[in-house]
Amino acid sequence: MINLYEFAPAWGIPNLGAFCVKTETFLRMTGLDYEIKYTVPLSAPKGKLPYIEDNGNKIADSRFIIDYLKKQYGVDPDKDLTSEEKAISTSFQRLIEDDLYWVMIYARWGNKDANWALNKQAIFGGLPPVIRDIVSALVRKQILKQIHGHGMGRHSTEEIYHLGRVSLTALSDFLGEKTFFMGSKPTTLDAAAFGVLANIIWCPVQSPLKEHALKQENLGAFCDRMKQQFFAGKQSNVAKEKAKEAA
């Protein structure tokens, strides 16, 4: 059994971690059996979520997790893509995960206190007040340092959101009227896109990034399709077990 370690869900989104959503979507997309273990990054092999445990192996980082699952279980939603299409898919995944993701993180953790308050409550709300304030402040400082180290945090707020809008427009233009990014069938790119886009569009955090995303109606419709196909009416094995216990 594959154990998926991720944040607890919030805001009606499958998970407040974009890469957790990506990984769980891939698992559902490929029909692999798994159980969710809600945790915090402190216990993660690389200090970040998600990670999985499978047959005694711990694999961290969504990219390495997906590579492992493809090889270990022979599942690959990208198998019908041409070499050119795989190159395009990889490029858009980098745009999503190495650029747009950091704009999203800045919107949550950065300069707007109202957004930080929402994020703080979602992540740290279960802690006692005094501990919550201390831990959240330390984590926020670390995240802001990471944003700066990435390079995104070295720009002005206006510049950061400009870069985010450019990425969203590129995604919207590429998706066009297609059902999924690479055509009529979902692929790994769709899992990656859903993870970040759902955490922009459906998150209560308000920002110029979200405003622009909402204007790209095909991106919102894409998220609705992904949720309907892979999450609507479906429970993780953990939820199923809890339901059995309560019965």
C-alpha cells in the first residue's frame, strides 16, 4: 500500500499544498491504491510535503514520486505523447512549478497581512495560540527567505504579479478550448496545473494573481473538470476507513 504524506486539506481545496494536490491527482489518475497520512513537513525526508512510503522506500518531491510510480507500477498517462509533446509538457510544468508557484506562495506569505492571516489560520490554526504565533512567525520568516533565495522575492510586488499574470495567460492560451492541456486525455501536466491553479482560483487569498486567473475562464473550467473527474464523490482510503469505523 502506498502511503501519501501531505498537509490536511483546507478551504475546500483537495489540499493547500499545490504539490500534494498534484501527487494525489496523479495517484487517482492512474488508479493506484493509496492511503493519506496527514502530517507536517518536520517529519518529511527533505523537509517538505508531499512524500510517499512504498515497500519500505521513502520518496520525496512530487517529480521524483511520479517518476518512481511510473517505473514501479508501469503507469504512465504520458505514454501516448510524442517526444515533442513531452518536451512541451515538461516546459509547461517548469513554468507552473518554478515560476507561477512562487508567485502564489508570495501572495499567501508575502506583503499582505490579511492574506497571511488566512494562511496562518489554515496551516497553524490547530496549535495553541502562543505556540501558533511563535511557530507561524518562524515558518513565515523561512518561507520569505526561500522566496528571496529563489529570486522571485527580489522583485517589487508589482513585478511579481506581472510575472504571474504572464504565466497564467500563457497557460490559458495553450489550453485554449482543449479539455486537457495535451488534448482529450489527462496527463501529468494536468495534475501539475491543477495543483497550482486550484490553489490560486479556489483559495480565499485575494491578489492580482487570483484576479487575473479568474478572468481566464478556461482555467477555471479546467479546474472544475479536474475536480469532477478525479475528486467528486471519491474518498481516499483513509476517509473510507473512518466511515467504516463510524458505521
